[in-house]
Amino acid sequence: MNDFAHTTDTPTFDTAAIARGARRKRATAIAGIATALIVGGAGTALAVGGAVGSSSHASKPAASAVTSTDDTTFLVRTSDGSIAKESLHGASSLRAREMLVHFRLTPNFTRVRKADCPQPQDAVISLSPHAPTVLNEGDTVLVTTCFR
């Protein structure tokens, strides 16, 4: 047995073949992941396209409300899942606070001095975020009012 143990040849490795195999495996993995992303992306696009084209009642308010970009208009998701569109253009800060609290939003007011401030004094001139961003219960809304 000692004769057998001392006569073994040193093993040889084909490093080039090992590197080729590793590169082939890596390329196959990358191709598989890319294919999965492409298929997943196409599935997502089809799902979104299906939702837009559907006659579901819940999708209609969102589609019509998103077209508004007025700085004093906000979109809020209601408790039943629909989206309400409200405008605070020219409203007083008191009315704006009432409206935002009604929708369970947190108002944060700032005042700016403007020579062309609309009537009444302390009127809302902008909201942040405003439409087309959809707000959810508990979100904070920055309300800017003006005075002369």
C-alpha cells in the first residue's frame, strides 16, 4: 500500500476549460435573467394596458383626474378606493384647512407676500403636492397662501 501511495502522479487542471465553462454559465445566467425581465416587463405592460382599457368604475376617476395640473387642485384616494378631485383655488386658509382635514390629510401652511394676491386676503395660491399626484390618508400637504 505504501508503494501505491507514493507513486501517484500530480493532478493536472485545464484552467482554460474551467474559465470557458464559468464564462458560459455566466452568459447563460445573464441571458436567462434578461429574458425574465423582458417577459415580466411585457406582462406588466399588458396588465397596465388591460386596466386602462377596462370598463371598471374605479379606473375612470383616476384617468379623468390625472389630466388636471392646476397648482391648487389635489387628488385624494377615498376610503372606498376611488379618487376625489378637489380644487382650493382662491379658497381661504380656513376653508382649505377644513377641506384637507375632511380628507384626513395634514395641512402645513406658509404665507408669501404678493402684490397681485387674489381676493380674499389669505387665499390659497398653490399646493404641494398637487394634481396629478394622488394623496393618501395621513399625507402632509404644503398649502401656500398670500397676503399683500
